[in-house]
Amino acid sequence: MLIGFSGLIMKKQLLKDFTPQLFISLKTYDKEKFVHDLMAGLIVGIVALPLALAFGIASGVTPEQGIITAIIAGFIISFLGGSRVQIGGPTGAFIVIVYGVVQTHGVKGLLIATIISGVILVLLGVFKLGKIIKFIPYPIIVGFTSGIAVTIFTTQIADLFGLSFGGEKVPGDFIGKWVMYFKHFDTINWWNTLVSIASILIIVFTPRVVRKIPGSLVSIIVITVIVYLLKTYMGIDAIDTIGDRFRINAALPEAEIPSIGMATITDLLPVAITIAMLGAIESLLSATVADGVIGGEKHNSNTELIAQGVANIVTPLFGGIPATGAIARTMTNINNGGRTPVAGIIHAIVLLLILLLLMPLAQYIPMACLAGVLVIVAYNMSEWRTFKGLLKGQKSDVSVLLITFFLTVIFDLTIAIEVGLLLAVVLFMKRINEVTHVSVIKNELDLTDESEYTQDEEILKLPEGVEVYEIDGPFFFGIANKFEESMRIIGDKSKIRIIRMRNVPFIDSTGLHNLEDLCLKSKNDKIRVILSGVRPKVHAMIETSRIPGMIGEANICNNINIALARAKEVLQEIKES
């Protein structure tokens, strides 16, 4: 009976922890909310169109694959997500890594890597690791975000200026690309250049005239019409369009499950982890920013990760690419009145209708216009003001920022994230190590300004043969060397070592092992060890070790007064023996 009751409680708690925001929102849903969601969904769907096309092409796949990703992933993320207003789909952050995977492993490799990343995201959510993602240092996030922005800009140079490479393959690396660009810059197509400049100017100045209509949409419509007229009535064929490079398929493809073997998983796992990490970071950052704007109930990060994971498992089955929460589209949704996941679902339906009914018109969109759209995306991603501000910070943060940035630009995102996280961990340990002090006291103990206990005397004289260690800060593997160095300072004449641990908030396994070694060495040297001021959590860890058996439970004391009293007792025992 009791087991059944506890099982029911656990089931209810599980449902509470992972309930999609859509189901919660529908409990109080009404006509007024639907009207707001409908308008927001329509606008976001239109805004998402040019971005989905551009992200698909820039990622090395087809334009409709970008649209398919926005439809399927956008629907799933809104349907199952933990945010009220999050809009999901392909984003600029993935362009670099997706393009690299396509070049190395092909489209099939990309689809498999995306599915694996989806599984990782689901596991992160199920095991409630959503909050851990938020602990990634800010300089790392800014470093690789700015690096991605520079890389996206670099990939668009050829379309911006209409460069021709005479059949030469453009290198995949950053430096190689720029060498190729400078080598062939004399092939610049001025019509392409004018189109791209005009596109950028329209995107920049549209918000000053009309705020509700996105500049990217206005740019694509205006520029496409102008280019169509130039091609049709003036015979100008120098401007490449989507239709010149891609065959548009205006239909949802049938689902196809790719064959996945262990060798393939092993090969693609590092890439999949990078996609998962990037997706998790971007989606949770987007959801957090959205929470700050709309106020009220915060998003559920674990439910959001599960939704992102499911989206990245399902979308590749239809040929889609990685997806995550898109902050620009999410903010567009909020600014246009969207307050529930219904807006995100409507945005997906709008894109589906566009794919089925209007997609053939996409063939007339100039490539230079899409390049202009992506240049603006890259500029907004660059966060150059934040980047500049961080350069004025601590040297350690600056080093993490710059290393992550340059590794992202020159090598790839996988290496940048791995090295950036490793460097951040090392610097964190260095900082902790710097704030943890180990001191040795031989004659007098100053108790001024201490709150461990109430004392009558401020200065305590230590009995002859008694020495005190003072450990101030976390006792973990990072300070093991510092502790061992302090041990060497201790004279051979001491009979009792009091280790004062009142300021030790935690101890890890290495610290515990180090303490065991001290107790064992002291026992062999016939020196007694007494622990003083041990906190409950630290005491619990010590109880799992051999230390209580080596020194005796009586020698684990609550404060320094008791420890000194015990030291005098032990000295008397030694004298009598």
C-alpha cells in the first residue's frame, strides 16, 4: 500500500517536472489570447521564411531543408517545450558546424549526428541537467558566438561580391578562404555587389520607417522584384538567384530512418556533443532572455531540453538540420503579442503553407540578397560591444574569451568549446587555490574576531609539543600540493597536530586522501592528530574514510577550546606512559 502511494507521488512529481508549457497554458486559454497568438504566429512565420532559406543554403544543404527544419522543429519545440514564447528552428550558430559536417561526412552524416545530439539533449533534460548549462562561463559563450559571427560573414563574401573562382574549390578553413578571396577579387560582379549593399541598407533602415514588418522580409521582396524586372526586361543575367543553383521541391518529404552503426556513432559523437551543447546553450539563453521580457512564470529548462532533443531526433528523419531556440524570432513573437506556445505552432503552420503553396517563388530570390541577410545576422550575433567590454576585465577572462574566439574562427567550434571549457576549469581551480590558505601556528593562537564559539581569552598559548594547522577555504585536489608543502614546515618536536577546519566548507576525495596520508604519517611518527571545528558535511565525508579509526572519534572536536583541552589530556597520557 505504502509502495503504491509513494509510486503515485513520484508519478505526479514527474508529470509536474516535465509538463509542456502548452498544456499548462491551455488551462486558462481564451479567445483574446488566441487573437494575439494568431497575429504573432503569422508575423513570426513570415520573418522565419528568409532566415530558414538563408540558413539552409549557408549550411551547405538545400533551401527547403531549412524550411522543413523550421516547420517540424518549430512545431515540436512549441508543442513540448518548457517556455511559453520560445520559437524554434535553424539558427546562424549552427551554420559553421553544419557546413563542416556536410563537407566531411556528407548530408547523411549530418542527419545521424543531429539525431545523436537529440538523444543527448533528451538525456540532459531527463536527468535535470538544464541548470548546469547556465554555469558555462560567459566569456566562453561570447567568444564562440563572436567567432561564429566572423565565420558566417566570411562564408558570405563570395555571394556578397559575386566572386568567380574558375572551378577552384574554396578551402574550408578561415585563412584559406580569405587567401582565395583576395586571389580572385578581380572577378568581382558589380551587379551582385549593388544587390547585396541595397539589401543590407533596406534591412538596416526599415525599422526606422516600419517597426512591425521585418527588414529582412522587406529586403527580399523589394530586391527580388527589382532583380526579376532587370532579368526579364533588361536582359541582365549576371545576378545569381536561388533557382540558378537549386531545384526547389515544394513538398514535405517522406520520413526515412538512416542506418546507424556503432562505427558511425563513434565517428560522429564529438560533433553530436558539440551540436547538443550549442543547442542547449542557445535555447536556454533565449528562454532566459524571454523570461526577463514577459515576466511571470519562468521557463522549465529541463522540459525545454527534452523538447529540443525530440525536435532534433524527429527533424532529420525528414531531411532537416539541427534546430534550437532562436532568440530573434522569439523576441519577434513577444513584441507582436505572442504569450503561449500556440503562437509557435501557428508559425510552423504558416511556414508549411508557404512551402506547399508559395515555395516556387523562392527560386527568384537573389543569392546576394540572402548574403546580405546573413551579414546582418552575423553582425547581430557578433556582440562586439560585449566583446569589447570583456576585454577590459580580468586577464583570465580575457584569455578564455580570446582563445575561444580564435579557435572558433581558425579551427572549429568543437575544439573551441573543449579547450575553452578546459581553460575555464583550470582558471577556476587556480582562483579557488588562491583563496584557500594553509598556515601553521606553533606558539600562540589569536582568536580575535572569531565566531566559532564564545571565548573569554583572545590569545591562547599552545602547550609545548602542540602545533595547529589552519585550513581556510575548500579542501580539494587543487590545494593538495599547498597542504603537503605546509606539512614539511612542521618541526620534528611536535607531539600533537591540531588541524583546524572551521573554514573548510567542503572536502573532496583527493583532499580526504591527503588528510588520510597525514594521519597515517603522523601515526607512524608517533604524533597524535586532532581535528577541530569540523562542519557537518565535512564530518560526514570523514566518517566514510579510515580517519576516525586512525585518530579515534574522541579526537574529532567541535571547536578549538575542546581540541586544546583534548590535546592537554593526550599530552598527560603520553607523559604517564
